Amino acid sequence: MSAFIMIAAAFVTAISQILLKQSASQDHAGIVRQYLNGRVILGYALMMSALVMNIWAYRTIEYHLGPVLNASSYIFVLILGRIVLKEKISKKALLGNALILTGILIALP
């Protein structure tokens, strides 16, 4: 169960990163609106939620699995970036994510 929560936290982190990138690519009516807008506030709230989820999961998960499972956030960011932001996936990004996935599969019991 804790491994699932850790992976869910990685997914929530990826969503927050997409929201922050969307906000950064928009024009804002002043410096305050640049940092205090819906996407930024929601993005940081999701990051805080992911932190709480990770803390809760670390209570019962083997410690060596935490960083391994958190690395799945890179895979989620790649997929969400393609779907939501319409970003092209480069060969280097694909190879890097394949290596991350291979590492995750090797490290899992």
C-alpha cells in the first residue's frame, strides 16, 4: 500500500510541475500575479500534498525504495508534458526515461 502511495505522490508531483510550467509560459499582469495565480497556488498545494503523502508512505516502506519510486515522477512528467502541453518527446528524453524505468524495475523486489 505504501508503494502505491509513493507512486501516487510522484504522479501528483508531476501534475504540479505541469501546472507551474503552464503558469510560467503565460503573460501575467504584474509581478504579483505572476506568483499569485490559480495555477501556481494549486501547483504548490499539490507539491505540499505530495510531500505529506511521501512522509506517510515512508512510515512503512523500506527506505531504499522511496527514491526509486519517486523517480517515476520523471516518467509521469514526460507523459503529461506530451498530453497536456503538446511537447515533443526527444530521443534523449525517451532513452533517459527508459533507463529510469529499467532502474525502477531492477530495484523493486
